[in-house]
Amino acid sequence: MIDLYWWMSANGHKITMFLEEAGLPYRIHGIDVSKGDQYTPEFQKISPNNKIPAIIDDAPNGGGRPITIFESGAILIYLAEKTGRFMSTDLHTRMETIQWVFWQAAGLGPMGGQAVHFLNFAPEHIAYAIARYTSENRRLLGVLERRLEERQFMVGDSYSIADMASAPWIFGFQRRNQKELFDFEPYPNIKRWFDAIMARPATQRAYAHVANFVANAPKDNRDFSEDARRILFGNHAVKS
Ligand SMILES: N[C@@H](CCC(=O)N[C@@H](CS)C(=O)NCC(=O)O)C(=O)O
């Protein structure tokens, strides 16, 4: 059984998408990051960076010592290797997949995340920050569009953990309906790829978990209490 420490965010959806595709048994433990659940001593033992997602697999090799993993990219690689699915074992293809997982975790995620933050959650309008992150996000989207011009998926014609890492971020961008952030129009290949992934029954089952946690996912500052903003965007975690 896999225990998944989760909240309904792009990085959380990556893992439920994999688990649903692979049909692995799992149970979700909700970590409400807007209430500060990520800072409890119990969760910090599992995820020392105080962020979701994290997993504990109680039987990594069909038994043996349980393993704890944080960082969504590391979890995806672990699950792919555990199941032998969604990442080829061929050296070149495996490394191509891992590169694109890192590309998402180090580029599209953090840069897109900052673009979303400065456009929607920052207490003041900082034009420089908005321009800096939206333009870097657009550059990364251009990289993804080029990548998908000649391929069905990010690594060849097989759906892989690279796609599972990136598609939830596109989901998060498009649901905001903000032209400065994202618009499908200049990215027809991203649209084709994204629509195909969202139509997969496993993706739909993964996203259906949202309804079990909150009726409406927060969209901007107005949906967060002052406490939630302090926890998520303040210096709550900084030890002086
Ligand atoms: N690099 C990490 C990022 C994880 C992350 O940013 N998680 C967010 C939700 S998407 C979170 O836990 N935020 C709570 C906080 O920042 O306090 C990963 O890919 O797992």
C-alpha cells in the first residue's frame, strides 16, 4: 500500500495520475497547506521540505523496509521504476524521460508558479516580477511546443512520467483564464497533447479527488484567508 500525502495542486495531481494509471493501491492523507498541515512535526519527518506531495511505500519490493519519498519528480521516477511502467528501461529513452521530468521540476514548475503568484497572489502589483516570470514561462512553453511538434508525447509516442509532470501545470495555467499567463492559441501542439492527457480515464479519476477535499480550489487572493496567505506566502517557515 502507498500512503500519499497530498493536496489538490499541480504537484499533487502528478502522483495521483501515475497511481491511477498504474492501478496501484493507495490511500490519500490530506495535507491542507493553507492551514499549515505541512509544518506539523509528523509531516516534516516525511517531507523535510514541508511541501506536498510525499509518499510512504510500505512494501517497496513486495516487502522489506518501508521507503519515504518527497519531491514529485523523485516520486514519479520511483513509481516508474517500481512498476516498470511509464519510463522505458532503454538507457537513451530513460535518460530522455528523466531530463524532461527535471525540466519541469526545475523550470516550468517554479517559473510558472512565480508567474501565477505575482499575477494573482502578491499583495502589490510588481510589474518587473510579472514581466520576468511570465516571459520565462512563455519561453518554457515555447520549448514544450517545439518538443511536441514532432512527437505525440514529450518522449516519443508513449505516455510517460514526463507528461504526467508537465500536464498538471498546463491545467493550472489554463484554468486561470489569464492571457498574460497562458493561452492555447500560440501552442496548438500543447493543446493537442493536453487534451489527450486530460481525456484519459486515469487522469479524470485523479482529478476527481479534488471534490473530496474542497468544493472550489482557490483561484486568487480572495479565496485565501489572511492566515492562509501568511502560511503560504509569508515567512512562516523561516527560523531566525
Ligand atoms: N519541488 C516540489 C514542489 C512541491 C510544492 O511546491 N508543493 C506545494 C503545493 S504544489 C506545497 O506543498 N506548498 C505548500 C507551501 O509552500 O507551504 C515538488 O515538485 O514536489
